[in-house]
Amino acid sequence: MKAIRAQLRLRAQRQTKLMRALRKSLELKSRVNRTADIRQGDILAFTTLRNELVRLPYFLDYYRAQGVGHFLMVDNASDDGTTEYLEGQKDVSLWVTGASYKQSCFGVDWLNHLQWRYGAGHWTLVVDVDEFLVYPFCDTRPLHALTDWLESQGRKSFSAMLLDMYPKGPVTAQPYCSGQNPFEIARWFDACNYSLKRNGKLQNLWIQGGVRARAFHGARPEQAPALNQTPLVDWARKYAYVSSTHMLLPRGLNKVYDDSGGEQASGVLMHAKFLDTIVAKAREELARGQHYAGSREYAAYDRGLQDQGDLWCDFSTEYINWRQLEILGLMSKGDWA
Amino acid sequence: MSTDPHPTPAPQSGPLGIVMLCHTALHRAAQVAQFWLAANCPVVIHVDRAVGAAQMDAFKQALGPHPLLRFSTRFRCEWGTWPIVAATQAASEQMLNEFAQVEHVLLTSGSCIPLRPADELAEWLEQRRDVDFIESVSIGHAPWIKGGLSEERFTLYFPFSWKQRKWAFDLLVNIQRRFGIRRDVPRPLQPHMGSQWWCLSRKTLQGILNHPKRARYDRYFKGTWIPDESYFQTMVRMVSDRIESRSLTLVKFDRNGRPNLFYDDHLQLLRRSDCFVARKLWPDAQGLYDFFLSGQIMRETPIDPQPAKIDRYFELAAKQRSDGRAGLYMQSRFPLDDSINAKTAAPYSVFCGFQQLFRNFDFWLGNAANCRVHGHLFAPEKAEFYGGAKVYHGAISNSAALRDYNQRMFLANLIWATRGERQCFSYNSRDKMTPDLNWFMATDRNAQISVISGCFILPLFRGDYKVDDVLGHIGWLQRREQEFIAILQSKWTSADIRVWTLAEFLQDPQRFLSETVRAAFPDAQLAENDLPQIGSLDGFEDYLTHLRNLGLPPVLLQDYKR
């Protein structure tokens, strides 16, 4: 009886989320819609962004090379030319909105709607412009190989934990140039300081830690940002992201891990947040106050990056390739050999 | 038996005939068929009836007319059902009837690929003219099946489609099991199973197809489950006397019984396997198709297939999926408490009381065992890493708050990040001891926990404290230590546990200490390094008496007599 009630509550939560997405979709204005070009079987990328012009060329090329067929993007009031740049890209459909990022659950509502509208029947990838997917064999097999295989295994979702990358020395020391691989600068990461807990209600794992916990949340670890992500999903209209891409409904989609000792296949979202661009970004976002929990994360960066400058430590690990991440246990190829 | 529709004399062909069963990725099937045709091997193709007319036309067009090419009667083949066998029979009959020179018939699928030149295979078979290559395993013996039904494939009824009515399929299987409903295997059939993909000699294949009781057996097999893995495998036992029970087609199945796919990065692995045919390729594995269909050079000496290496490769992957890496907690491996034995990646040692009893115990142990010994990793102020490091391997911070946010993960991370170097640390009741952490270590078979109880008093005894000031504190420490020991002495532990009271330990400290250290470090240099000194215990007995008289229950110290 209790189980049924819990099920009903989850269903209600999911439907509320979907209704909310529909309502919030009124805030979106289509700027250029090329969704007619989407072919059957295309992998679609969904992104919300604001003033990211400098990052876009590398971002788009990275995912094009992996085999993403179309990009559906929501531009939240950029004023640096992002909008115009994206309009000129042949595989991008663009929506713009001046509405509040915070009020739309940090973009989740907008993207839930676009996924509902265009994503059903496709594998969808929800990533920010500073997140780069690394999956097993990504150097030799396109993303389609992965999604084909996941489908053959009956899997609907694929997890990729967020891995914060950082440079050695002050973040401002090496300026990022447009088109450059950000991981030429932010080449380092924390290999083994992650905390995992299981969220009983939605069955997802709650992962925190990494450099952000180490450098900014040493005193209040519970406030460290969540790193668990499920960005790649074989989308259906009944699905909805609950908060960022950390959790999904129906909750079965969150069960991306094996709980009897085995390893499921998983990837990593390499996070190129800590570049010189973050200082300006932190200032701007602090002023706008549009981020999670009163933008306290950005407040911490603003303080932390000024005090310490360097996120690097003696036991930081330098990135080589996906095999390294798999040996370190940050991701797994499972039985995809 | 179908009749030859061609009035012209049968075309000249090589001795190897290829039967191809196709249903998807027809453009790839066409490429492979052309490869065989170019090598003068006749090809009979069965295309699933579910394939639409347009696709079929495009396929035929891509292949074009060829004197050695035939298309066989089309069936609708659903996975695990009889029509797959019927299609194979029909195509094989056509092959034998229309191409008189064919001595061996190789059954392949549209997503198989030849790994070696066709001539190499033909020549290899030429030297084994009467041999039949078909994996045929008696169901009584090897556990050939991965998941699902084994012997019951032959003895139950399967009227429902597994794909379309899975619930009805499962229900009926359970009902039959429950009520013991069985159908008899017609004698003298001896059920055998094996890979669907075989290579049979003309004589054997004819023997099967023209068997006097074939109609009876066909009827029986129509009712079994997955007959494509048992029909030929069983029938061959009645007509052939030279069976090599192995398939010439390399297939690796995963835990769900699906064939593993091959990708471009498997090229070297496939090449070195020296197998003749591999299944199944990812249709977009362009590199593999380019390489293997481009006409490799035929080698002089005949080489046997060597699938061992590729077997090993996929076995390792299967093991990673089913067992995972011990002690790893990550986004896609998060074992529940009771599902694993080893909770951490490697053995480690926990010392309780040693640091208090002996002078510079950590320094001494580090020298004796040649390792880096931590202080109190769970000290209230911070994690006392070796050398007072602020950050340790894996970028683990010494922050007490971060550590205590998830103590298990702190410990599991440290052990994972330092695999290859045994971790040793002190732990006592002054530390951030929580039941969760205590249970975690006590039930971890990698943990070696050695406790000298009561030692927590020594720093207070040696320090300059008024007894009345610390009495409450001592009581608190003692209670925590007792709770810890109660866990260690419960029946659910799997760690290597030693517990002494201080009095017991002092009876022969040398022996107890060296035993403990040797259990962790068999090579420890204990002779060359003198045992660490025990700090002065003068007046300790009086101190304990005093505590007792002040009202402290001296649970673990009552036997202390010096």
C-alpha cells in the first residue's frame, strides 16, 4: 500500500514537472528552427547557455565529431554575440528567452519542454557548453556505437559523472582562446576523493567531492555541488529531468549503477569550468543571483579563487585519456568490450 | 526438394558454398556476398520476409546477377523460432542441388565477416574433406547456455512468442515446471546444442536433409525453443562420424546471450585470432569491412584458428560487468552492504592503543615494515596523514569535515588510491568513531584490527591533568571503546581481529606485537629494529585505583596488576 502511494506521488511529481515545462515553454521564443532537418536515429544535444561565445566553436566541433546530429539550444539573454553565432550554424536550432534562469529550475523546464517536443524516439544528450562527454572507446567509436549497444542491452540511460578539471597555477594565468581545447589548460583533476550516497527516494547516487569540495567546501561538505549526471537518455515523452541532469523521472532511469558488485558501463563529463573565464563569470553571476542556492557556489569561487589562486595540489592527476579514467575507477566500460 | 530451375549445366564453382541468413544491414551483407563470389564460392542468400520489397530490390540491384548467386525461399524468422531452421534447410538444399562441386557448406549471417582469404578457408577444408565443424554439446554436460532455459528447451511446450508475449511465455514455462508437464524427445535423438553457425560436408548435410524420419523430427523441433541452436547440432550426431565440435565462426556472447559486437578497434585482435569468420560486426565498423574485404594476401602455411586470446578479452569484460573491481565505489558500481565480502580494495591495518602504549610507534612501524604509517586518520581535528600531509593520494583532503561527511568513502577512497601500498593507521576512542565506520571495518575482510584496550587512559595519566577534571572524559572514552570492542567481538565480523586488555598485552608485549606486525608484513625487519619502548607505567596502578574509588566502572582495567 505504502509502495503504491509512493509510486503515485512520484507519478504526480513527474506530471507536475511536465506541466511546468509546458507552461515555461511560453517563455521561449524560437529564433531559428531547423528541427525539420533532424533525421531518424539522430542523437540530439540540448543546451542552455548565456554569453558563451568564446567556448562555442570547440564545443560544437567536439560533439559534431562524436556524431551528434543536431543541437537544440536555449539562449538566456546573451549579449556577447552568442545568439548571432548560433544562428549561423547549420545544425543548431535556437530559442531565446529573457526570462529568469532561476525560475525555470536553472533551465531544466525549458529543456524538458524541448526534449518533450523534439527528443522523443532519439537519444538525447543534455550538456552545458563547458561539459565534454568521455565514454568508453570514445577515441575509436562514435557515440552511435554506444547508443546502439545500450539499446541492445535494453538500457535507457547512461551516466557520466561530472569531473572538474583545473589548470596548474592560478586560473587566470593561461587565457583561453576561442576554438582551443580547454583541456590543454585545465589538464588536472582529483582522482579519488568522491563521496557517494544513495538517494532512496529516486534511486540515484548522490556524488559530491572533487576539487570543488576540496578547495571551496572543506568546512561545509554538504554544500558541495552534486556531480552525478545522467546526460544521455533514450528519450520518451513521459520522461523528465527533475533537477539539472542529476535526477530523472521515472526513477528507473536513475538506476545506472550495479548494486551487487558488478560494474555498469559509464562515462565522464569533463568539466572545463576552471578557465580564466570563470572570474568574470563569477562576478556576473553573483550580480545576477540566478544560480542555485543563492549563487553560493559562485560566491565561493569568487572568494576562493582570489585567496588561493591555485587549485592544483601535489596529488592532482594529469589527464591522459579515457582508459586512464577507467583504470582510476572514475568510469567503467562494463562489459562493452 | 526443389528442382533446378536452370536448364543450363550447373556453373563451375569452388568446393566451398556459403549460405547467408540476412535480415538487417543488407548493404553490408551485399559486400560480404561479393567477397565470397569473387573467390568463386557459390552463395545462397536467405532474406527475412519482413524485409520490404524496396529494400529487397535495392539489395538485389547492389549484388547484380551472378552465376554463382541464388536467393532462397523466404521465411519470416523470429528469434528463437523454427522458421530460422526451415530457411537454413531450404537454402542448403538449393546449394547442394544447384552447385554440384560444393563439398562444404558454411552457414553465416549477413553480419558475419570473413577474417581470412576465402581460398585459405577452402584449402583448409579441402584437407579435412569429411570433417563436420559444428559445435555440438550434449545438454547433460557443459553449461553452455548463458541464462535462460537449457534442457527444458527440449522438454517443454512453447506456443507463445517470447518476443511478443513474454509474460505468456514465462507463465507457461512456470506452469509446466510446476505441474511437471513434459514432452518426450523422440528416440533415438540425443539432444545437443551449440552455436548456430556451422560448416558441414556435403555428405553430412545430405544425410540430415534426406533423413528418412526427417518429417517426424522436424515436427518435434518445431515445438522446441531456439531450434536453430539444436536442430543441426542434434541431427548431425546421427549421420556424421567425423564431428569436430567447434564452430568456425567466432562469436562471443555477453551475459544476456547476445553476441558481442566488433568495432574498428578490434581489428588487430580479430586479425591475430586467425579465425575464419567472425560474428557480429557493428554495421558502421567501416574499418573492419575495408580491411577484411579488401583481399588480404593468402599465406603459404596453413594456420589453425586461435581464438583463445579473443576469448580472454571478452571474458575479462564479462567479469568486470559481473564482479567489478573490489573496493571500488563509483557512479556505476555501488554494492549494497551485504552483497560483497571485500569492502575495500586492499588489506590495511588498524592499530588501537599502540600509539599510546609505545613511544613513536608509527615511526617504528614505518621503519620495521618499510611503509608510510599514518597517525590517527580519524582524529577530531583533522586526518593525520603520513608526514602531516594536507592532501594525500587521490587528492584526499585532510579536512575533518570532508572526512566525516562520509567516513566509509574516505577510507574506501584512501585504500583504493593507494593500492599496492598497505595502509596503517591508529584509531582509538578519542577519534571520530562512529558505529557506521566501526561496522564497516569490522565486516571488511581486508581490515586487520588490533586493539589494546584501556590505552586511551595513558595520555591522561601521563599528562598534567587533575583526575577530577578528566573523570567524565575517561568515562566517555571507555564507553566508546567498549562499544567498538563489542562490535569486534560480535559474530558478524570478517576482519582479522585481535583484542587484548592492557594487562594481557603487557604479559608478553614483544610476542604480541611481532605477531601482529608479521601478520600484516611477513617480511618486516623485526630483529634488526628493537621493539619500541613502552612508556613509563610507574604509579599507573595507583591511578587506576584512584579512578575506581572516584566511581568509574573500571570494566577493562580490573585485571591490571603490575
